Amino acid sequence: MANRLEATILINKPAEDVFTFLHNPDNHPKFVPGMLEFKKTSPGPIERVGTSVQGVRRFLGRRMELPYEITEYQRDARLGMKGAMGPITFKDGYVLESLGSNTRVKFWLELTLTGVMKLARPFIAVVGKTHAHETLVNLKKVLEGSNQ
């Protein structure tokens, strides 16, 4: 059974600018908590569903490699991925709603726990909610700040 978590934030940038930043794998370490690297590993454009990306995160003090696959891509509107982190599989993504010169960004995360990780569901849910919130706060800071 998957737990779905969502967080939303308003970013003072047009949807086109937000999406252009989001769909560039090199930008993910700039705003995703714990993300050290995020690189496209398959040929062709990132815009293609099925494109593979390799992430490296620091999680609970450990360096973990995370294989990702692009599952949804709609320019200036949606970016979805799926991946695995040890015994946890996940789907996550961004939904952008254009509000003129601003954009409402929803980050969603579905976690599926297997084996003994099911016992950690309450802890993982808290970690997931924190991750979703921090991801969007960081994204807003980077896009609206001067460190872009």
C-alpha cells in the first residue's frame, strides 16, 4: 500500500521558468534535500517518458544511489518520476498551475514500503512530509533568490 503525501507552494515566477528549472537534472541538487547528484543516464532528451536518471542522496547519514525513471512529462505543467531507495519504492512529481506571473507548485510523493520497512511507516511518513515541504521551500528560495 502506498502512502501519498502532497505539499504546495506559490512561487513568484511564471510556470515556464519554474518548469525550465525543474526539468534540468543538474538543478535538483540545488533544491532537493540531501540530493548530491542527479544525472540523466539514458540517451535522448529528458522530455521522453522512460528516460533514466541516476540520483545520489545522503539519507540518515548514508550515501544512497537512487535510480529514477521519468514517468510523466508535460511541458510547463507536469513532471513525474519513479524510483527506489533500498526497500522503499516511490513515485513523485511536480504539478504546476500557472497564475500569470506566479506559479502554484504541488509536489507529490507516493511511498511503497516492503518487508520490515512497513513497521517504520509512521517514521517514514514524517520523513516524507518533511522532505516534501523542504523541497518546495528550497525550490522557492532558489528560484526567487539571487543564487540561481
